[in-house]
Amino acid sequence: MSMKQFPVIDMAATGENIRRLRLARGLTVRDVQRWFGFEEPQAIYKWQRGESLPTVDNLYALGSLLEVPMDRILVPREQLHIYSSSGPKPAAFDFYSLYSSEKSSRKPPLSAAFRMTSARWPLSRIA
């Protein structure tokens, strides 16, 4: 039986770090909201409260806005998650859980999520 370790992100500490970095740059939540092109600031507040994490593309963009590399935004937990290779595996991440809401349990098609992401962050903006 072999044991494997992998790092886990501390969502609450990462949220506090996002808040700290935002304030250090003198930005308001509304500034970040406008920069991302979000209609509402709820996503930024959720990141700061540790209720959710930015998607990889948003994390990359946030690093650019805050002028820090992505790994300086994320805060790992002190303890690594350990599991046995012969035992149960960690649960797979449910992409659709990001889109669940109290008002509607209908999940958007995966292709819609990618269209939303690519429309918000075209490659020309990254280069």
C-alpha cells in the first residue's frame, strides 16, 4: 500500500490574501469587478470570503491585475491531503457545482462555460 500526498488550497486564507493584495494595490471591489467585466461584484466577494476560488483564467488575470504571480495568490493548507493508492480516491471535482444556485438547479452545458470564459478573456488580451 503506497501513500500519496498532494497539496490542498486553503480557501479562507486564499480569500483573505486576495483581499489583502487588492487593498495593497489601492483597488476597490468595484474596480476589480469592472476590470473583469462582471455585471455584479458577488464573485469577488465570494473569493474574498473563501466561498469559492477564481477559475484558472480569472486567477491568471487577477495575478496580472494585482501584479503578482498566481502562486502568490493561492495559499496552501499546512497539512497535505494523504490517501492510499489502494484505498478510495479523492472525489473528482464537479465543475457544474460552480454554477448551482438556490433559485435554479439547472446546470448550463459545459460548452457554455467555455464560451463565457473565452468571450471574457480573448487570447489577444493575454498577450
